[in-house]
Amino acid sequence: MSQKFIFDKKNVLVLGGAGFIGSHLCEKLAEDNKVICVDNFSSGTERNIDQLLSDPNFKFIRHDMSKPIVLEEFTELADFRIEFQGVQEIYNLACPSSPKYFNKNRISNLLANSYAVKNALDLALKYQAKLLHFSSSVVYGGRLDDSHRVSEEEIGLVDMLSDRGAYDEGKRFAETMVKNYHDVYNLETKIMRVFRVYGPRMPLDEGHMIPDFISAALDERDLVIHGEPSFSSSYCYVDDCVSAALKMMESAEIGPINIGSDININIEDLAKRIIAMLESESGISYDKPMLFMTPLALPNITKARELLGWMPLVTLDNGLAKTIDNLRASKGLKSVNYY
């Protein structure tokens, strides 16, 4: 579509926009754009976007992206004048990612990493929009060792027939689709590979380590580590992840580019830090590993730093404090100063 019908603001489509990362992205984008958030609440919730529903620059559409969508058919988007202006940017985050309910979501993951990606790309083709696809560190396979930082040129090794294959191999296939649409149709597509992200609005009791640790510490329950005491990971605060996405969309880079923290954190040390911050009487206990909660590769973020001018800025302590405040509020508890 011709871009001559550009009005006061860009139309930006966020697929999976009611999810944890997606809702933060929508909130930031709505400051300067007209944002269309599409979600089917498979892992996102309306609570994540409640604060945006009264914003005239934000519209929500409930839809499963594994099925095609015609934006012009939604009367609630009339003010965005899709038929004239089209869509300028698409962010694709549509994929359920609950460790606890991973087995239940296996088919949904297959569809999200195939049909949903195709439908997102077809929208980009229809509107000649830029598309940024959120991929994952899982495309590299498991961690080689704690000292290695994986770079984008590494192919990785994933067992496509494993119990995790629907997500891990699915994410690899999704990248293949994005790359081929870029090559065949000359679409401006981009891929960022996201490593573990945390922050406010992460779902509780779904196997995500940080919110579950904080919730347990607030309730004076044991913090349960699923795995060995040697388990470690890196953690990137959600605002830093959103900043990277905005920088990449505005850049000429197509990626893939690693986005995450390259600092390795032992999970037991993380649990102890949360207990100390909350002055909790909680202990630490261990349980069997979860299928979807395994040691992942650590990122080499040289490309992000040199090509996007990006690096994670929020320290772990500051990010944890913000996440704790959010969970305190959701439990009806008062915020406190942790320093």
C-alpha cells in the first residue's frame, strides 16, 4: 500500500500484546503511535492492558493469530483508518510461554510458530509494513558451559523430536519463515533473539522463577528451585527488552540480534537475594526439574551494543525491586524501600 495516507501517527500492530512483554511494549508504543493489540489470552491477560483500554491511541482485538485476520472488518478500529493508512509496523510476540503449562500448550506452540507467523507475515506483505519477530534463545539449544556466550552466527543444536520440540524447533522454523518472506518478497523483516526476561506483570504460579520466588517470600513459604543447586541463568529486565525492540525497529538492521543480559546468575544466589530484600523468613527447597525450565545459553550481546547502541541498563537489584513492588500491589501490600 502507498504510504501517502500517513496521518498524525503510525499504526502499529502488536501481536501477543496482552502478554508480559507485549503489554509493556504496547504501553511504550502508545505514547507516540496508534497501537492495535491482538491477543487470544492463551498466556496473556486483560489485566496486563487494563491501564491502556481508555487510551484513544490503543485498541484491543481478541483473536487467535493462528487464524487469518482482516483488520478492516473491525469497527472498533474505524478511528485508525486502516483502509487508508494501513499498518506501518508489526511486532510479533504471539506465542504461549508458560513453563508450568507447557505440555498443555504444545499444539498451540506449533500453531503459533507456524500459522501465526505466516499470518503476521501476510499482514506485513499486505500493508508493506516493517515486521519485528521476537524469537528466543532456545534456537541455540542447551548451554555448552557457563563461560561461553553464544553469538548469532552459531547454528545451535535442537532435538526436533524432544518433548520441548514444539517450542524450540518451532522457534527455529519461525525464523526460517521470516527470513524467506524477507528474501522472496523483499519485506523489511527483523529478528531479535530474546534471552530470559523478567519484570512486572509476569504471571504467578506458572513456573517463572522470579515472580514465584517473590510470591513465596512474601508469603513466608519456601522458595522452590526446580533443578540442581548449580542451575544458573541470565536475567534481562523487561524495560531493557522493550528498548531493544524499539531501537531495532528504527534501525536498518535485520538481525538476528541477541537481546538479553550476559551476566550469569546462580539460581540459589538469586533466591537468597530475594529473601534478603524482603527480610523474609522463607527457606529454599529443591524439586524435580521442569521440562521448560532448563539452563539456556548465555548471550554474546556485541552486535546489539555495536549495531543498535543497546545494552541492558537496569541492574538486577533495581529490576527485582520494581518487580517486587508490582507483586506487592497485586497482593494488596504496601511498597517499601529496599535500599
